[in-house]
Amino acid sequence: MPRSVLRFARRAGIAIIGFCVVVAIAAAIFMAQCSKVQRPPKVQSEASRQRMKLTADIKDYTRAEDSTYLGYPEWFIVWSYTEKADFQAAHLPSGFPYFKSIQQYWSGYCCVHGLTRGKYPFDFGEHQMLVVIGSSFSIEYLIRAAYENTMGRLTEWLSSGQEVEEDAYSNRVAREYADFVHIRPFYEFSFWKRFKDLWSETSLWGRHPVRKLERRMFLSVDYSIESFYCWLIEKATHASYGIESADTYAWIENAREEIFAQNPRIRKVKEVGPGAYLVIIPRYQEFTTVTEWLAERDIHFVEIAGNDEILVSAIAPRGWSYNLTAGEEAFSTGLATAPEWKRIAISTPVSALHMVVNDLRNRGIKVEHVYDY
């Protein structure tokens, strides 16, 4: 083997080891800083134990309750990509607050770690996943920030701040991706198709050729790396957790039989009492949509995925104070691109979820997401 190849392999190996050491040290410091709060262990109620007996024959009925909290950092990446797509629709990409978004990911993760520590058994696999995706998200945004504020800003200047065809294409892909990850895992999005479409749907020559060439090269590298990363994470996820179900079970009450015809996304499993049903509801953002639909009709959840506690996020004016009749504010953070607004994380009993959702809507506050384990 040529010495140049051996030298490159050795240096690459040292770089990878060095990166892993840095990530490990950073994770250790992070965990130490965010592990100062210790909550008492969650005690299962007698009513919950009785319901567990009635649902014991239903496979995959129950999911770990701490997932509603630990799902927040993962979904924050979705919100950040949505913010980025909204921002790029009206601005060039160099102005996006990449560093603020990185800080908000780790701050949110720190908050939910504090909410779950001691209350639930430590889920090593879940935390490992959050460190991995948080690190990759941070690296992605650091690279984007460095590039867009140097070479990207230069070609923006050369094009007099005017969009080229590749900018418009990039904005469209950013919107497609942001919409996609609301309903499906991010690694299912085909960046490879977007790479091919970039070359087939945009012309090689046109106005502001320097900006066009720079964007074409940048986006080609970006989509290629994203495609490989999505493939890698998909394989790792399926190997570790299998193929995740796109549905979740719930126990609802104060309902009528006709709701299943009115909303086909709610599927009946069985009736468990007068006006009470075990149902299947789609996960991800669809679960939020269905929850709002049920709350509007005063249909109550008894438990979701076998749990009686859940996290909700809402978007409110920065000066708004939490004063709902149920639930409590767990933490809040300003929006990276709109500091006059804030994201509020609300912890609420599942039985009061309809009250929280209705209260927010009645006060003009947008329900962003119900974190369905």
C-alpha cells in the first residue's frame, strides 16, 4: 500500500479518535452540569395498574413515559429546520442564527434531562441517540455557519444579494424537508433524489454565474453527505430498535361511536366502557392534529401508550405568562429567528390534556406539538 495512503489513513484514524474523545468529554461535562436536579421516582397509581391488566393482551400498547420528555430535543431539530425553511423563504442563508440554534438544542436537552433524572430509569440508548443526533446537528450547523458566512456571503455580495436558480431550488428542498419530518423520520427523506434533481432541474448557466456555480457545488456536497448520513442512521436505528410503528395506542372516554366515521385517523380497537374506547392514532405531528380534534369535541384521554403524563409545546408571545387551569410550564425558550415569540414546554396529566389544548386555543396560543412517546 502506498505510503501516502497509509499516512492519510493514519491521520484520518487519529482525527476520528480525537473527535470521539472530544464528544465524550463534552458529553461528560454536559451530563454533569445537567444532572444537578434529582426527582423522586414515579409511582404508578392503582388505577394505572388496573388499566394495565385490561391492556396486557395488546402487543406494544405501552411505551416508556420518559420518551415524551426525551422526544423534545429530537423534535427541536425539526422545529429548527422549519425555522430555517421559513427564514430562507425571505432571506439569504448567511443570516440564519446557526449558533443560537445549537445552543437551544443542548439547553432543551439539559432541561428534559433534569425533568426525567431520578423519576425514571436512565435510558442509555435514548440518551446515546440524543448525544449522537445533537452532535451531528451541531456539526452540521457549525459547518454551515462557517461556510455561509465566508464563501456563501462572498457570492451573495457578488450577486448583489439576489437569488439565483439554485437558491430557489434549495429553499424548496428546505421546505419539503421541514414538512416531511413533521410526519416521518428524517432519515426517510431522499436527499439523493434532490441531488439528482438539482442537476436536472436547474440550468448550468444564467444570471450571476459565480453564485450559481458556488451554490451548485455546495448543494451537491450537502445533499450527498445528507443522503449518506440518512442511510447510515436508518440502518443503525433499524438495527437497534427495529422498524418503529407509525401508530400509538390510547384510551379515550366521553366519546361516541360516530367519531370513527368522522375521523378515519382514529381506529377503534375495542370498547372498554360506556363512551370509553381503546383506539389507535397516528404518531408524530398527526397525533397533535387528532388531539386537537378530540379536545374540541370534549373527548378526554385516560392514558396514551399506557402513560398518564405527557409533554406539550406551544408558541406564545414572549411576555405571555403561563396561567392555565391545568398543567405547568416546564421550561421555555425564545425562537431563534423571532425573539418576540417563545416556545413553552408544558407538562400535563394525560387526563387534563384536552383542557390544556382547549385553553391554549381559546387564548390564541398555538399548540405546536404533543409529544406522543
